[in-house]
Amino acid sequence: MDQQALRDLLERVRSGEIELATALETLSQLPFADLGYARVDHHRALRQGVPEVILGAGKTAEQIVGVARRLQQAGENVLITRLTPELAQAVLEAMPQLVYSAMGRTASLVQRAPEPRPGPPVAVVTAGTSDIPVAEEALETLRLAGVPTSSVFDVGVAGLHRLLASIDKLNQARALIVVAGMEGALPSVVGGLVAAPVIAVPTSVGYGSAFGGVAALLGMLTSCASGVTVVNIDNGFGAAMAVIRMLEAERRKERSE
């Protein structure tokens, strides 16, 4: 339940459209539902602006479906991340209404259109084509939070003219998520060109001495571009959530003024 849903519920009680007992039954689902193997957080959208997201990695199909159905029953949107094709097949058999993105390894169910967040888009930028799966995870997360997005793919430092050809698009973004493997140099370059916040995402793409993304991670952490924020390896979801938190703070400040 998010702030808008709570407002709608209270307005319906005030207008007499629903009885107080019905509203209390709805609110009794807060703050969480205990499934034994998971405690589904129905209060998160109210606290943070977005519902709980299901991490598919490490869970069985039955556990994923159980949590997803509980979110669905509560009227919340559903987002599942790190859903491999094999696991997705079993989950989609149980919940065919889910929409699966094989590239981003996400599945989603939109029951209520997310409240649009006005303003310029958030740009998701990749150094190479191999980084797109991580970028797609970020894009799916942003879209389900109502954040407008744009994408600029395959503009790494091996050919900087490709990046410079999109400089206008980068400068129009309210924030940028920059995804890169290998030595992880692209966020430093972008961070030196734009004024908006830059969230850097190292990926596990690279040859042997890339150490599964550790080289890119260390390079981003020691960026000479001031103020670049770095998330964990392959964590497109975490990068998107960092941006969403920034935008949610802006929105709540505007509403309080």
C-alpha cells in the first residue's frame, strides 16, 4: 500500500463508500504478512514509495510464487529480479499474467499504474552491448516506479566519439546510471561531462584480470570525477533504487511545501 492508495481508502471511508470495518480489514494487512519462509513487507511502498521487490536468486519457484501472489492479493505491483529462464518457466506456469524480460531477467505484474514522476528522464548508459542485461534490470526497476527513462548503449571508451554523439541526451537527463565492465572507465568520463548525479555500476564482463568485475569496481571507486556513486557488481536494481530514493525525497519535499 502506497500513499495514494491509503489516501483513496481514507477518502472512501469519509464519503461512506465503504464501511470502517472494511477499511480496518484492509489495513490489518500492514505492516507485513508472515508466510513462514518470508515476511512480505506491505508497508514498504508507504515508507519508501515503491513496493517490496522479490529477489529470485536463491529462492525456489514455489517461494517466489508465494510471495508474488501475496503482493498481488494486496493490490501491489510485482517485480521479480534475477529470474533465470529455467526458474522463470516454472514461475510463469503458476502466474501466467507476469511479463518476463529475458534480457533483464525480471518479471513484473502491473496492477495499478505507477504514479508518474514528472521531469526529465533518467538515462541508462552502457559501455558495451554485453552490459545491457544489467542495464535492462535498472530500466525495468525504474519503469515500474513510474520514472521516465532513456537509454544510450554501447558507448564505451574504446570509441569515445560514440558517447560524444549522445552528449545532448546525457545533459538532458536528471540522473544517469552508467554500466561498464572491463576496466570500468566510462562512469569517470560521463561524470566529467555532466552535472546530474551519476550512479556507476560495475559489471562482471571482462577478461581474466577483470576478476569478475572487481577491476571495474575498484576503478569506479577511485574515479577522478567528483561525486560519482558506485553500487555493487552487476547491481542494476540497486542503481535504480538509488535514483528512485533521490526522486522520492524530492517528491515528498514538494508535497510538504
